Amino acid sequence: MRAVSDALTRFFKLESAAGLLLMASAALAFIVSNSPLAGAYASLLDMPGQVRLGPLNIAKPLLLWINDFWMAIFFLLVGLEIKRELLEGSLASRESLVLPCVGALGGMLLPALIYAAFNWGDSTGLRGWAIPAATDIAFALGVLALLGSRVPVALKVFLTAVAIVDDLGAIIIIALFYTADLNVLSLALAGVGVLTLVALNRAGVTSVPVYIFVGALLWVCVLKSGVHATLAGVATALAIPMRGATPDESPVRKLEHDLHPLVAYAILPAFAFANAGVSLVGVDARALMQPVTLGIAFGLIVGKAAGVFSFAWLAVKLGWTRLPDGANWKAMFGIAMLCGIGFTMSLFIGTLAWEDEAGKYAVAVRLGVLGGSIVSALLGFIWLRAVLPGPAKN
């Protein structure tokens, strides 16, 4: 138990620091995009990059390299976290699984319904229904870090578990609803890659570099297939074995430990800097009142808090589960508010929703996500500071 407690402490410290860096990167992007450096910022993101090997040619601007390749590494880490939590962590038992799963379900359903209500009748606008259904674990834990020891560890674990289930839901949504026209040959090759990963796992192969090599080939196939390339990271993660050659070794834990600093301090800040920049030139009250903007903002602020809290309350009242240790309903409502910090995954889904009309909706998406996430963060922080007045006894 001491080892588990120490591991949780290190994890939360890392995620909290990452959340604060994420906020700073987003703020920097906003400042730069509204300064004389705005042209240089746009040119940087449009800078082309190409990888060519015989007939294989991958050419993308820097923004898409970040969103397609770097974020595949982020999704690799997400997949590792999901697998570890399901097998050994806070989602390993039925009792611990029910509350965050039910809360996350409500936190995905209500925001999507609120967004759909604002955009009903606009078939193009409705493509963004999943944008407010996500929770940014790093950003949310960064806000909790500002409250110090007054937050019980059990509440942090609950927030983390809800965010991880949200990530799993977002992965499924991306695979099912945000897939472009399919290339049958590339999709078949991707299938071969997935079967190879499964075969390696079944054969007892524990070498992480082998899985990464196959995963890199899978990424290329998925990229060319029309399915979003980041899903290759998830497939690779789920194939990596939890147990190594000896009882003390865990390929999943080792790779997760190695990837955390890279993702927390490089990939996510780079993603935030590349995707959070929104110019206010020409933006007026009408832009803020666009259905897409309002649907995202109200989905995050109202839908997330109401969805997570009401579904969790219902699950406890029905006797399916119980409140986390040291928690009460006032504190749970504060945590539900923080679940409205969508940011990374919300921005990412926003880049997929209108790939062919990205410019038309980019400002609306960024204003909705940034506004909704910031308001959720402020409300959650103020509420929790009020209902958790003293240091928590863990």
C-alpha cells in the first residue's frame, strides 16, 4: 500500500505540474496570436514537413504533424493508463469501477445533448456534438494542485478515473464517428498490424521496442486508411503486456513512466500552443453567440457538472456504489465542475469534426472550448475552496 501511495503521489504531482504548463502554453498561444507575432505564429504552424520512403510519402504542415503524430504518442500513453487502471488501478474492481463509469457516462451524455440543442437543425454544426464530452486530466489536476492538501486523495482518484473513462469514450467516438473515407488496402494492412500486436502479446513477447516498431508501421497504415492515426497509439498500448519476464517487471508501467515526462512537458504543451491560438480580430458579440460556441461552452460548464454529479448521485442512491472516502456531495459537485475542463481532448475532437471546413469553425471551437474550460476551472476552484476550508485528512 505504501508503494501504491507513493506512486499515486508522484503521478498527481506530475499531472498537476503538466496542467499548469498546459495553461501557460494556451495563454502564450492566445497572446501571440493577438500580437505582432501572429503572422509568424501562423507561418510556423503551416511549415511543411515530409517523410518519403520509396512510394510512401507523408507530407503535412507542422500543425498536422502535431495533431496526427505527436498526439498518437499521447494516445499511446492514454492507452497504457487505461490498461493499467483496468487491471490494477482504480478501475480494477466492480465497486471502484461503477462510480467513475456512471459519472463519466453522464458527463458525456448531457454535454452532447446540450450541444445538440443549440445546434439542432444545422446538420453541419451538429458534427461537433462530442466536443464538450471530454475532460482534460492534466488541466483539472493542475487546478486541484492549487488547493493543496485540503483535497482528499480519494477525490483526486475519482477525478482521474472519470477523466480516463472519458478518454476511453472519446477514443470510441473518434473511431466510430470521426472517420474519413476509407482506403480498403491501408485498412487491411492496419488490420494485419493489429493482429501482429495481438500475436506478439499471446506469444509472451515483453520487449517494448518490438511493440513500438510494429506500432509505428500500424500508425502509417492507419494514417493512410482514413481512420484517425492517433488510434494506432491506443491499439499498440493495449497490446503491450502488463507482466514482464519476472514478477517485478511490467512493460506497461515502465513505458508509461518513460512517456509521462515527454507527454506532460513537451507533447501536450506543444499541442496547446498549436491549437489554442485564436485571433480576436473581427470577433464581436455575434461570434460569441454562435450556436457552436454556445453549445460547447454550455456543454462544458453546465452539462459536465450536471451530468457527472447527477449520474454519480443516482448510482449511490440506487446502492450500486458509494462515495469516495472522505468525500461529501458538496465536494463531489466541485469535482464535477472541474470535469468541465475539456481543453486538450475537446480541441482535438474539434479539429476532427470539420476537417474539410476547419477554417469556418476554428474560432467558434476555440472560443467555446477555452471559455467553457476556464469558467469550469474557476467555478470548480472557488466552490471547492469554499466547501473544503481546511487541510484534508487522508
